[in-house]
Amino acid sequence: MAEHSNIYELGLDRNPANFVQLTPLSFIERTASVYPDLQAVSYGEVRRSWAETYARTRRLASALVGRGIGKGDTVSVVAANIPEMFEAHFGVPMSGAVLNTINTRLDAEAIAFILDHAEAKVLLVDPEFSEVVDRAVKIAHRPEMLVVDIEDPSFEGGSRIGRLTYEDLLAEGDPDFAWSLPGSEWDAISLNYTSGTTGDPKGVVYHHRGAALNAMSNIMTWGMGQHSHYLWTLPMFHCNGWCFPWTIAANAGLCVCLRAVRPEPIFQLIRDEKVTHFCGAPIVLQMLVNAPDALKDFTHEVKVMTAGAPPPAAVIANMEAMGVEVTQVYGLTETYGPSVVSAWQSKWDGVDADQRSRLKARQGVRNIALDGLMVADPETLAPLPADGRTIGEIFMRGNNVMRGYLKNPTASAKAFKGGWFASGDLGVMHPDGYVEIKDRSKDIIISGGENISSVEVEDVLYRHPDVMEAAVVARPDEKWGETPCAFITVKPGRSLTAEEMTEFCRQHMARFKVPKTFIFDELPKTSTGKIQKFMLRDRAKALNS
Amino acid sequence: MAEHSNIYELGLDRNPANFVQLTPLSFIERTASVYPDLQAVSYGEVRRSWAETYARTRRLASALVGRGIGKGDTVSVVAANIPEMFEAHFGVPMSGAVLNTINTRLDAEAIAFILDHAEAKVLLVDPEFSEVVDRAVKIAHRPEMLVVDIEDPSFEGGSRIGRLTYEDLLAEGDPDFAWSLPGSEWDAISLNYTSGTTGDPKGVVYHHRGAALNAMSNIMTWGMGQHSHYLWTLPMFHCNGWCFPWTIAANAGLCVCLRAVRPEPIFQLIRDEKVTHFCGAPIVLQMLVNAPDALKDFTHEVKVMTAGAPPPAAVIANMEAMGVEVTQVYGLTETYGPSVVSAWQSKWDGVDADQRSRLKARQGVRNIALDGLMVADPETLAPLPADGRTIGEIFMRGNNVMRGYLKNPTASAKAFKGGWFASGDLGVMHPDGYVEIKDRSKDIIISGGENISSVEVEDVLYRHPDVMEAAVVARPDEKWGETPCAFITVKPGRSLTAEEMTEFCRQHMARFKVPKTFIFDELPKTSTGKIQKFMLRDRAKALNS
């Protein structure tokens, strides 16, 4: 029976009735059809239903097509988490074009680089960023690029720098525009530039299939019910908000927009808009924990996903004490945002709070869209022992791995190794299959030949009651090669000394891991709340000169 | 800008790191890896974890491959909802073969027809059905077919008819078998024969892609949390249990098996196994409603999906009074089971119980996997007005529409019309986009030139407090062409007369719709609980002779 005649290959081919390209655009079309008058978007005074929002996205697609934009073109956006940014996640790909959301904290040069590299044909601009974008447009070599001003009555300041407003553009479009599904689910849907601390940013290309699958995976990973209320504390420009614009459309939820990530509006919206889910970096969680108790007045169930850095155990414990269930996720721009989740096991239900936080601080296991996850030797790709100690590189494989880097075959080839995506992150696999990051390679401190995980040291620092934020980097040392150098922000009204912290660390970690240097200061951060360790490394290096 | 040079098509191709075939087999692999010691299966005394269940499915796949079974081969099963049936949903396709679950209520001739038509290479047999299957095997022309006896210590009776037992077969296999994902997500995963009341049954072919997407859609449509406990009141042989074996694997739930669908074990399992979800025909719901109140002792949240016939409003109201939330779904074998759902709208929350039941009795809207749903002219395919009155044929389109009928290109060609699947069901589209079935074409009664929906008349009959079950069919009539003829089963201890029912009907429907004939008797049913109207039609016809 080596060869079979296969009765299942006869006359059972694809046809338009039984094969449809997978795309998250189908989600908004279905939701607008099934729940037309259900509220879709909330932002200040703005309230729009799914029918209204869908009509606006169709207008946007129609207007773009009317202006000659289509498949393979790039439409860039520089915007906060406002309704127009949400709409662009649908309207732009409905036109056939690719959505390129740009990090709003970049300087004019970096934005200009992206506009040039992405060959942007259209640029939508939020007034909050009009000044820096205006400079970027002048630097960039895109004379034909159509610049469109988004207007926001609730924002004071900014100026018009484009040829027309976003509402003018929508007015050109047809609210009943008959857009098409992508010709192939492999077609590009979006382009996200990595924030790379060195070298030029790389443009990560997502496709419709991966976006649809990761958006659905968000629902299943989080056990999200239908009609969840999602608050935008995570920038939508960051990995397309981890695919949550498409997730909200899939589960017919409410998109609660938010311009400024501050505790007052966050807690107010959680209460008033009955927010059930939000995402954010650990630094956002830390900010909420440290907010005045009077603000924290909500009683319904709220869940938060956090990623971007391993959340300190104390932050997890404090969030949960506040009534917010914390799930850590992990991923990269290259994996559509979170593709790994620190899945809770019911067998752990009885563990104490400390153990609970430690378990939740591990990055975890595959989400349902990710096919493979391993910790392996970066050269041979041989999986390393799942012993919780052997450090290797984290590799992923699945439909939520990027197509590659735009116009950068060298970087793409380097990222894909032997059927896997090489994350560049270092970690261990625990015996139960959970991955734990032990640092980006550059975050490992090698002191006297011993590897020290800066994350591990930071985790201890965060347990001190007076520590607000902490980051540990390598400081060059003649004798030891490197020593750990800790940067700490002290909580308001508290004070700390290097002696106190040294003593605290000695009680909680091996002697060789205790930072030799403590510096008390504000920490520099990226727009996504990641502490900018490269700046701290420079400062640590400068201490020796 | 008519032609674009497309930067997104350069060097961004599929590779093994970023493209993986979609299949529900990935779900069990992931769940067994992430939750190895979580309970997967419960059946009588049997308790198995996900690791154990996955190892058994790998053994099954390995043993089948060892016996020369592979891609394009058919493995048939005749079994109740027992663990081995669940395992077959994974182990068989892991071998590359196609799973063919056969309706357990069929007679030997019909089973033999299926074995021959499917060219079955292996047949797994539950002892409950050994006698009829033994006869079928003798009728069929499959001398090489390997017959395997499933043993069930909790079942008394049956005899061994095969060459080895299921456990013998598993013992031949490797629990660590390195099975492969399908070569293409379009490959066949299962084969389900329609129960067609006339002519030979047709073999509906499902593929991996559709099975994965409909399984995920079940989670999202129902807002199922992770680790749901699913009770098997719906036959797994019926559209692969509406894809729920794969859904349970995807959400790492508990598969609560059940041989006999009776109220006592159902209520006992709901209580003891903390069942959160189950499915069943309206007749199953009616049976539960009519069970002694003493049995109904559970307090946790339970949800039921019902389909197969429009549930009478009274059944919905009574289930919900019992604390079980009812969602009606609709579909056909050709659409992987349910592809349409009577989605609840929060704007209806305030309606009274009667209106609530009526809303829930409509078949509804697309599930998230279905791309298109319309009520159209069966000839021209022109969509008909969404006025809730104009009757047309229901058409579907999407990734959860079958590949076609096995070895039946004529039937396949007839089913696919102009990019749509023709369901053969007649219905209306309401102004809010909800579809409501007004009967299979053969269930419409035409009396004096007026169309009478038998469903509509049945709905009224069910509202009578003494009616247990009801079915209405056409009775030939010289004057009127046809008249409605009602068959009614009266509740135990109650009695009814034709006069009483006529009076009741006159109060609740137009005079021309009131059945002219009432017959009080047991109703003949299919294995899936559908009332066999063709038998009632024969009886109605015989009344005139």
C-alpha cells in the first residue's frame, strides 16, 4: 500500500462557496451587519455604533481608492489611540493598501526615514504630533505624499500641515463602498517598524491570515466573552495594538479610546465605560498601583495583559490586590505582538501570593496561533534541556510570525533559521514547558565569568517597598569585566541609600549578583513604557571615564 | 497609478517559520503540551488527562500507519459518545486518513452502503452496535477491511466481531509517534454521510482548515471560557459533533462522555462534572424540561446550543426557567454543523419571556467562520427583500462549507450555485438580518393556494400545556389540495381531544392554518432526535386510502 489512489482528490476543489481568504476585515463587516446599532467606539464626547464605524472605514477605503491608492501602497499614520487610528486598521487595508502606524515618540529624522523606506503614499497626522511630523515631511523625499490632518476637538494645540482633513477625505468616499477581500490571505495588511536601539529600524510585514488568526487567538487565550470593553492603554502603533483592533471587531466589543495614559482617565474610564480588558507595559501597571486609592473605585471584573518587559512580582501582586487579574504575554513585533502567554493552571490555584506572582512572571507557553516555541542553541538550533537553568535563544514558528522585513532580505534571512524565527531573546525552558526570559543577549551581565540576569536582579529590587522603578545594566569593570549597576526611582516621599539597597539585595540574592553601584534618578523610557537600557548603559559606562 | 510596483511582493515568501497548515490537530498537541495533567476525558470510571489522551491518539495514528493506512484512506467508526470516539477525531487524521463516523441508528444495509462507498479500510465498532455492524460487514464488499472491536466494561452485551480490539490496536502504536501536519489544510479530515430520507446518502467531505475555523468559531460564538466542561448529549457522529471534539481540544476543556441520552445521567453529570456547555436537538431539551424536578439539582451556569429543528418557544422558555441559557444555532452537515447562530442582542435584554423565546426561535446570523448568508431566489440567486415575509432559499458561503460530496460530482455541482452553497431550506430574512426557517421545501403545506408553514403551526401546538411533542405535515385533500395534519404526543398523565386542540389553535392562528386532523401517538424520530416527517407524511396519506 505504498501508493494510494486518493478518492478525496477527485472533484472536491476550492470554489467561491467554500474557500474565502482569511482576513480580519471580515470581522468588522460581520459585526456591523449583525450588531449595527451596538456601540463600537467611545472617545470623549464621541460615540459611534458599529454601523457608523464601518461606514467610515468604507468611506476611507473608497476615498483612498479614488485617489489611486491600492494594493502594495503604504498608508502611514502618526496618531494617538483615537477613533481615526482604529478606523485606519480597517479602512486602509480595505483599499488594498498596507497600514503603517508610526511610533509617536520618534523624532523627525526617524519618522522621515520610515516614510521614505515604506514609500508612503498617504500620511494621516494627529494634531498632537503635527510639529514633529511637519519637520519629518520636510526631511523625507516624498513630494507626492498626501498629508491628511486628523482633527480632534478635544485636543488643544497642533496645527494643520496637510492638504485636507481626515473628515474631508472621508467626505470624498462612499459609505457603501464595495471593497474586496484581499486577493490572497498572504497579502500584506500592515507594516510595523521595530524600535531598534541601534541601526536603522526594520519594517516588519504582517499578512491578513496572521492578523486574523492572532486576533482570534487573543479572544481564546484570554477567554474573552463577546462584547468585551477594551481600553486603549497600549499604543495602537505598537504591533497594531497586539492585533486588538481586529480582536474588538471579531468579538463585537467596545473600543474605548484614550489619548493620554494617566491614572485619572484610566480609572475613570474603567468605571464609566465598564472596561473589562486592557493591556500595557509593566510600567503602566506600576503607575496604576501607585495611584491614589481614591481613584480605584470600580467593582466589576477587569483583566490586564502585560508585556514588553517581565513584570516584577510585586507589580503583579499589587495589581491583583486591586482586583485586576494579570496575564503576562510575550512576543515581538515580528510575532504580531503577543504569541506566548503565561497561561494559568488550575492546579496552582492554592499557591500563596508570592508563588503566584513568580509563576505569572514567567513568559509562558504558545498561544493558540503559535505552532512552535523552543529554547535552543542559537548556532545548531538543538533544543536545550528544559531544566529552568540552561539559557539559550528563544525560537518561534507559526502563522503569527511575520512575512519578513520590508526591502531587507539580509535581515529577513538572518531572522529565519532552519524553519524557525530567531527572537534574539535569551531564556530558559522550565520542566513544565514554560519559557522564562533571562534577558536579551545584551542585557546579560557577565561578571567574573558568571552570567547575571539583569531581570532577576530587577525583580528583587522591585520587591523593596520604597522602589518605584528599577533597571540594572552592566558597568565595565577592570577586575570583573562587568558589574551590575542599578538605576532606581524612589517612590514619592520616600528615600533610599545605596547601603540600604545593598543590604536588601544581599538578603535576597547571591553575593556576586548584588549591584556594585546604585544610582537614584528618573529612568528614560520609550513610548511603550520600556526602560531605555541603552541610555542607562551609556551612563554606566560614563561613570568610569 | 493604474499599475503599482509592489514592494510587498519582494522576498517576503512563505517559509516553514511563518506558514503552518491550519488543522485542529494542532489544538490537541498544544493542549497536551501546555496542560498535560489536566483532565481531558470523563466516562463512567474512566478519567484521562490530556497527556494520556494525546498519547492514545498518537498510538492510534501510529498503529494505523503501521498497518499501511495513510492519506486518502477512510477509517469508519460506529460508536456512541465514548472516549474512543473522541480519540478517533484526532488519531485517525493524525495518520493522514479520513475519519468517517457513521450514524448509529442506521440499519445494516445503510451501513454497508457507506462502508462500500467510502471504501473503508478500517472499521471501529462499539459493542452496542456489534450485531447490526456484523450484518453490515457481511453485506458490504470490503473483505480486506480491518474490523476493530472497542471494548466498554460499562456496557453489557454486544459481541466481538473484529480481528482485534481497539486496545490491541493501540498497543501496536507508539505513544510518541511523530505524526505530521496535513500536507495541505485543504486535505480531507472527515467524511459525514447525510441522513437523506430519499435516495442514497451523500458523503460530505470536511477539510482541516474548515474544521479548525469552525471549532474556533464555536468558542467565540458561545463566548466559551477556557476549560469549559462539555457534555456529549449531541451525537459525535453528527457533523463530527458540530466540530466540538476539536473545540474542546482548543480550549483545553473537559470532554464528558455519555452513552445514553436520558435525563437521569444528564442531570447527574451536569451536577457532578460541573458541566458548563452541552448541545442537543429541541427534543432533548423537551425531555429535560419534562423530567422530574428532583433531578434538576444544579446551581452553576449552564448553556445549551440547540439545532436540528426550530425549537418551540415554550421549550426555550422552560429551559431558561430551569437555569439553562439557550442559544439556537442552525446549519447542515454540509456546513460543518452550526454555521448560523441566533445571536442575542443586548438591546433585547428587557423584552418579556414570550418575546425573548420568539427572538431565540429565529435561526439567526452568520457565525464568525461563515462569510455569507442570504435568502434568495433559488433560480436567479437574487437576494429577496429582508421583510420577514418573502420566502426564499437559504444560501451560505465560507470556509465552513464542505469541499463537496465524495465521488458525486453531480450532487456537488447542484449544491454549489454561483459562488454559494444552496441549503435546500426555505426561510425569510427579517429586517434586522436574522434568518428564520419557514420549512424545508417539502415541509410547506399548500392549502387552498395558501402556504402554511408547518413549523409555525407546531410552534403554537407546543404552547399547549399538555403537549409533549408535536409535528405537522400535509395531508392530501380533494378540495384544498392539502390540509395540515397534526401528530401529537400528550404528556404522561394528561389527555387531549381533537376538539380541544382545534379550539386552542383557533385562538392562536389564522383559521386556514388550523390542522383539520389531529392524531395522538408517539412520534418516529431519527437518531439525532429529528422527528421523521416523511413517515408521518406516509401515515397522513394513508388516512385517505
